[in-house]
Amino acid sequence: MPSIIFGVLSVIIVFFIGQGFGNSVGLIAALLMAFMPFEVGWSRARRMYSMYQFFFLLTLFSFYKGFEPEKIHVNDETHKIEKSSESSTNSEELFS
């Protein structure tokens, strides 16, 4: 039973990792992972494979979110620099 739970949670994490590249990418990656015979087999086996995969994906997702750059905005009225929690990978948007 725990391997099934970790398998389902892995699909959810893959969705969030894929959303970093676009909403449709996250959905397609999660669907492919959910119906891949190899992944279903791992979730059916009562071994540590799906748990290992879950914690690896969780580490990868946390590492990615931890190093994601913050958006910097300059307030025109006060001329102070404000940081936003929204991230941007485009360097032109980051410093404009």
C-alpha cells in the first residue's frame, strides 16, 4: 500500500516540475508517468523503488524552487526596489 501512495505522489510532483516549463508540459508529463507500464509496475511492487523515486523527485523539485530567481521591481513613486515572489527565467523581464 505505501508504494501506491508514493507512486501517486510522484505523479503529482512530476506535474509541478513540468509546470516550470509550461502548464501543458506538466500535464503531459504527469499523464505519461501515470500510465507508463514501468511506473505502474513499480507502484504495484511492495519494494522501496517508488519511495526512492518520490524522494528523489521531491529533492529535485525543492532544489529547483530553492534556486529559482526572484523578480525585481522598481517602484516608480518611491524609487525603491521591491522583490516579488513570482519567478521569471527571462533576463530582460528580470531587470526591466
